[in-house]
Amino acid sequence: MKSLLKIWIAGVIISGVFSCQSKDNPKQDRPNIIFIMSDDHAYQAISAYDNKLIETPNIDRIAKMGMLFTQASVTNSICAPSRATILTGKHSHLNGKIDNHFPFDTTNVTFPQLMQEAGYQTAMFGKLHFGNNPKGFDQFKILPGQGSYYNPDFITKNEGNIQVEGYVTDIVTDMTLDWLEKERKPDQPFLLMYLHKSPHRPWLMAERHMEEFTKKTFPEPATLFDDYAGRPAAAEAEMNILTHMGWSGDNKLSPRVLKQLGIADVGGYDTSRFIGQMNRFTPSQAENFKKYYGPIEEEFIKAYPSMSKEDLMRWKYQRYMQDYLGTIKAVDENVGRLLDYLEANGLMENTIIVYTSDQGFYLGEHGWYDKRFVYDESFKTPLLVAWPGKVKAGIKSDALVQNLDFAQTFLEAAGIPAPGDMQGESLIPLLTGNTEKWTRDEVYYHYYEYPAEHMVNRHYAIVTKEYKLIHYYFTQDYWELIDRVKDPKELKNVYDDPAYAAIRADLHRRLENLRGKYKDSNETSQGYIDRLLNDALEGKVWGISKEKAEEIKSQRRKD
């Protein structure tokens, strides 16, 4: 594959598309690209979007230097598939990484490969989530799978597998700055992917933030006690803070406390998650954790006997927010470290800086944590882009952009033609003020991971600035129509409302056209379902027993 890429790139060079920008002429007119991505970072938890929960002054610096996108979204709100879409510029059903079960198809061509072949120095540090040998990188140090918050392990290109003592967000930044200082080649443009684990579950904050954040109280979202009326898929989902969030692994109550109070282990793995986290601590880290979380336990033991379900929901919400937002504090600090380095070393002038997340996240809206649905909190993602000298400072865009668009954006900025099978659109016209060249007025979404953890039914959707038309399929088969303007909290399904008949018909037509454009179909979806159930029957799918798989297959044959 690499030799084929070289031949393809060589042909481009010969054709003169970027003759003055090839390896033979290292003129630094191509921009450096720094792609900063956190994991599960909700746009509601960035103060450039909303400062009710937390201040993020360093992430906000990127918005002040450039453009903040208010309607950025993902094509599939789950970690590994989102990352596959970013790397390939293709929807999940084409790149093959539809969920966290199926492996990434390594025959896919990724934009870092193309940039490396075209003369970019490339490096990746942090969380990739899938694969142990990312393609197209001169240097990498990545977390295995989800990675760990404390004293994490890394898979490295040149050092084998290593463990580093400390806090993961700080360590990933140390590695990134060390590469910029010692390995970056001044005569080459570079692509740097700086990828944080935070704020992914189980939300373990840095020691230095425990005192501050375990004492904070946060405002509750208006829909914390949503009853999911008229939305069957929402009612089936297993990501309610009260019912499904772990008391121990998530909310940090020790197994001793759960046993003392007679609280059941959530999902059968709650306490084991807690024990696994604690076992990674050094003695001093464990002592510091106990110093701040011990009093929380004691207060809870006293209050628990008289707490109602509403009280417990509110308690768990506050614990969730304290830990989740505490991890973001470290991300913001470390983004500041990187920006300070760039400024001090004259690297701002010709560098594109992107801050985003692999998807959004629920911070109590609808009573939820996690992501997966096409509802705004998980569908929308933060996106801030700075490019000094090219992008005006402090501007906003409400264009419907997606993570599907990153690959073509970076390739165009670097003067590298995008392969014809990429499906996104370059953001360069929006970034440089040529908005008349941006014509997209709808985006496509498709979520696949069901049956699985959190039990969010499979669905696909068309989203415009005004509406969402959603089709849930597999075990449930029904449609939702959301009026985004009149119902911004997305609580009412108006699909059967006669007043929306014409809108519904138009959206159905547009959805079919969009599915055709992106080469998705019911047959493709069924193929993935069949493959999943066959794997489950062989005991290869975590969370789906052989008996459950046979039950589903039997029911589908009857239907």
C-alpha cells in the first residue's frame, strides 16, 4: 500500500500540482497542522460556548485567534468510529469502523499517510483507541485502547511498550512538547496529532484539582428528570445517571461503602472498575485521593438512609460534574502549555490549530451521561480553528460542518489532492471568508452499536439547521421528527403532527438523496447486523451472550 501511495503522490508532483512544495524544495509555505482532540468533551463544557459550568481560558484562546463553529457535528457519536471517520474522510459504513466491535479496515488510506508521503513530518501522541501501529506517522506514542488516567502505559514506535508515572494529560503534553523541541525538523512542515484521553469515563482528575472540584456545586440542566415520553429509543437507553452510572467506578464510592449501605454493584463490573483504577495509584497518589474522596464517602453514609430517588439523582449528578469537569481543567491547562510554546518559538504564524472532540457528551441533559444519540449534546461537537494571517480572529460560523471534513481540509491546506472516495468537504472556504463556496445545508448521521452497552438503538438521520428526521431500526422501527427551532431541548416528536406533513415529506425525500450520495442503504445496514449476530453466536461480542444473539435472530426471522 505504501509503494502505491508513493507512486500516486509522485504522479501528482510530476503534474506540478504542488511542485514548489515537494520534498525537493522544502520551502516552508505549507502550513503546519496541529490537531488537538479530547475524548467526550461536551461543547457545553467550553466557556467559549457556555461558561455556566467551567472556564476554559486556554481553549478559548483558539477561538479568540480564529473561528468557533456553533453547528459542528459528528457522523457517528462513538469514539473509535469517529476517529476512523476523521482519518479516512469517509462515513462509517464505507471505512468499516461502524462501532467499537468491528476492527478498523487497514486498507483504508488516511490523510496522515498522504501528508507524510508529500513531505510532512508527522507525529501522534495520546489516545488513538484502535490499532497499535498508526499509519503515516514518523513518531507516535499512543495509549493502548482507552488508556489509564494515572501512570499510563504507552505503545511507542521506537521504545516498545512503556509505562510513565504521572497524570495522563500532563504526560501526553510532555511528549508533545518534547517532540516539538527535539525532533521537529525546521525545514519541513509538520502534522501533529495531540490527542487527550480526558474527559472520558471514569473521569479521574489530577491530584492538584481534587480539592477545588470536589467542593464545587454545578447548575442542573432543565431536562435532568426527563421522562422520555413519546421517544421509545430514549426510554430504552441505559445511560441514566441515577440508574446506570456506577456508584463506585464512576462516582468513586469504595466497595466498602456499597457493601455497608447494601447498594448493588451496577452492571456487575462497577466495583471491579474502581479497584482497577485504585491499583494504578502510587502510595502517595492513593493517599491524596483518600484525603479528598474520603470525606465525600462519610457524608454520603450519613445522608443515604433518608435520601429520595430525586436526592440520589442530584447527588450523583454533582459527583459526575465534579469529576468530569475536573479532568477538563487539566486539559485546558495543558492546551495553554502548548500554545505558550508555539508563541515562544515563533510557530504560530504559519500553523493551523484545531481543537475538537471525537463527539459531544451528555452532562445531565435528558438525565444522561455518555453519547450515541443524534440529539444535540452528543451529535454536536466543539470545533475551534485558528490560522493566524488566514482566519480572522474572533469570528463564528453556524455552517453544518462535520468530522467528515477534516481530512479534505488538511489536504487542501497542504496542497495535496484528496482521493476521490473521500466524502467530506474542505472547510477552507469557510475559514478564509469565501462562504459563498460553501453550499451544504444538511448532514447525515448513522449510529450502529446495538445491542451493546448503553442500549441505544440503531438509527440514521438527516439534520438541517431547522429539523432532524430520525429513523430508528433493528429492534425498534419508528421515526422521529424534531423541530430544532421550536424545541431546542428535543423533547417532542412531531412526526405524526399534521402541521409538519409537508416538512416531513420533504425531509424524507432529502434523506433518501443523502443516503444515495453517501452510498448507504438498508442492505448495507442489514449486512452489518448479520455480521454482528454471527460473531455473537461465536462468543466474540462483549456484552451479547450466544443465547441473546440466537433470540434476536429468531425474532428477526419471525418479523
